[in-house]
Amino acid sequence: MALEKELETYKQKLPELLAEEGKFVLIQDSEVVGIYTSYEDAIKEGYSKFGPNKPFLVKRIQSMDQVHFISRFVEPCHTFQSR
Amino acid sequence: MDAFVSVSHARQTALQTAGQPIPKPQTVRALLDTGASVTCLDSTILTNLNIPPTGTTLMNTPTTGSTPATVNVYDVSILIPGATPPPLFLHTIAVAESQLFQSQGFHALIGRDILGACVFHYNGPLNLLTVSY
């Protein structure tokens, strides 16, 4: 599954990341690279540091992950994790 | 409405720096959907853009029941042409991956993350929706 390691790192580091709740964290493998005020800044730094081919995760820091609602009949593309 | 989806500005810069080709922007049939809290793209569009996910999110739809699904999130740019220039251009926005849009005649749902910056005027008798941004 893509980003498996990064998501695990996010889960592990979440208690300390919550001091910056609402901001965006950039994670590559098991390293927290930085915390940014905007999604764009985190994405920009991710590509700048790791280029277009190395995986990295950008995620809003939240104590509980936000659930998005789609009222239309569409099928979400499940990641391996949620199958 | 038609919109154009491409790799995000940051990814485009990274591809240029690495000497790799930049995928051709994709023309998509998009539905403005106030019932979608996030903008969604059909997987075929994301495959054509050859982009890896840079995040995940939880999504609840009529097909998921009460348990949200974890879906991949991708950074893209979206251009929505208007009746008069300039177009609405988002150079880096997170979109969620979904399926079955094409059978319904569209490849994208433009959700409230984008529509939140717009003003709607619906004239029922004229069957006319005006969107300003």
C-alpha cells in the first residue's frame, strides 16, 4: 500500500504533533520533515526535498481524522488499508 | 461543465527539475456538487496524470454505509474556465479518488472546498445557474 510507512509514522507521532493541530505535517518514511501552515507549502517542500518519484505524506494534524461526505452515488477507491 | 486537471504546480516544477515529462492536462466533465465536502476525481484521470498519492482521507458515501472508507488523496491543479477571463485556477489542491463517475457522465465532482470560494445564483424559471468567483 502506498504511504503505509508514512501513515504509521503519523500514527506514532500524533500525540506530540497535536501541539500543532490544524497545521500540515510532511512525513517521509519514518521522519517528520516539517510542519506547515498551509497544504500548498507542505506539498511544495515535499517535492522540493524528495523530487517527483519518492513517496511522501502530507496530512492535516487532527486528533480525529475528518470524514468527508459525498451525497452522490459514487464508489470510493479504497486503499488497501480499508479493504 | 468542462474543467482542466493537471499535476500540481509543485509537482510540475519537480518533474521539470528531474528532466521528466509533464503529463498532458486532462479535460474533465465536472459536476458542481454542494453535497460533496471535498472535490473528487475519477481514478482514470489520476492514472492518466501518472501521479502518486500524497495523502489519505476518510470518505462517507451512500455506498459505504456507516463506516467511512479510507481513500487516497492526490495534489493536482484545476482550471475552470469562465464566461469571461480570468479562469478560476487552483495551482495546488487536494482531491480524493473515487470511481463510477464516468457512467454518470462526469469525471469530477467539484466540492465545497472549491465552491466555498464562489457565489451561486440559481434562476429556476430561466433554468440558469450563475457561479461567480
